[in-house]
Amino acid sequence: MYALAAHSNRTSNGAGHLTAGGTAMSEANPMVIIVDDDVSIRESLQPALELAGWTVKSFESATAFLESEAPEGPSCLLLDVSLPDLSGLDLQARIADRRAEMPIIFMTGYGDVPMTVRAMKAGAAEFLTKPLDEEILFAAVERAIAQSRIAVRERAAMRAIKARYASLSRREREVLRLIVAGRLNKQVGGDLGISEITVKAHRGRVMEKMKAGSFADLVKMSAKLRLEE
């Protein structure tokens, strides 16, 4: 079986394909990971994807993939439904939390509606049938990488917010929680037993440490940290 169905409108060098999802790879080089026990699939997909500009890793089993190190930058997973050790759907469930920034494109030679519905409900980006049409596959990979790029940025932003919050003193955290809840400086002082001037000083340090350009920014960050709870 050939992994890719030839498409007459594509050039052999991938012309017209924006490198790794439409950027000049200004971020970490996007990675496409293939998990398929069919060596012919892996050997045909990998060079085609690399020629298009992506970094590619391939694995013959779910176990080998699970033992590998997760990529830092944007990525997507080309996953065969039928694997010898763990089905693609079971692997999808296994990595749902651990690799949430890695969209999954399922590949199968015998997909059915219930299987497709289950995969899509669990968050699959695409469900493709073999042999794979190159144009359809590459378009699916581009969409998945774009989705992953957004998720990776959001993850990095969240890590930064958590690090800033961790730098706050106990009192500064108390002040932050109260002011984003809508309490006035005078009310915060009454709640904490400190002067309004002291509250203002803490508030200024909180804004500085959290790198908030405005009070609205501070509220948004606190919402992400769920401080209102």
C-alpha cells in the first residue's frame, strides 16, 4: 500500500507550501510525529513531510512513542488507528492531558462512522483514510500545527503568569485577590487590618511583579489563575 496518493497539482519540491504552517519557523521548528506499525507508511510519509519543511519523527508502536520526549514547540501526531500494542484511540485517551498541545490526525484503512465520531469527540483534529492524498494530508497538518502553535503560546504565557504569581509575598497575594474581587483600597485595608496607604504600596508592587499594564490586565491574569475561587 502506498501511503500517499499522488496529486498532479503538487510540485515535487513542495512549492506553494508555506514552510511549517505559514511562517519562517520563527518559533521552535514544528514537528510532525508519525506512529504507525507499517514501515512502508512511515518510509513514505517521513521524507514527503520533511521535504515540505517539517521536522519528522516516526515510531512503530504506541509504547515507543510514549517513551519518547515530548517536543517543546508546535507539533502534531499522525496516528494509525490499529497498532499492535495499544490502539490509536486508546493512545489518544492516554495522552489527552500530557500532550494536550499536540493535535491528532488519525489514519486508517477501514474507518467507520462510530470510530470517527469517538475520535472527533475526544478531540481529534482530523480522521483520514489510507491511501492518503498528499494535498489533503498536508492541509490537515498545516491546520494542526497552527492549532498547536496557539496552544503552545498559551501554555508558555500561563507558565509566565504562574511564575510571576509565585514571586508575590503572602500579603501581596491577599491584596491581589481582594482588589480583583472588586474591593476598594480602603475596604482591602479594613479586611486585612492595614492602612490604605499600605494597600496602595502593595498594589503597586503587585502590578509591577505581575507585569500588568493595567488593572484590566491584572483581572485577566487573576481569572486565568482562578484567584476568585
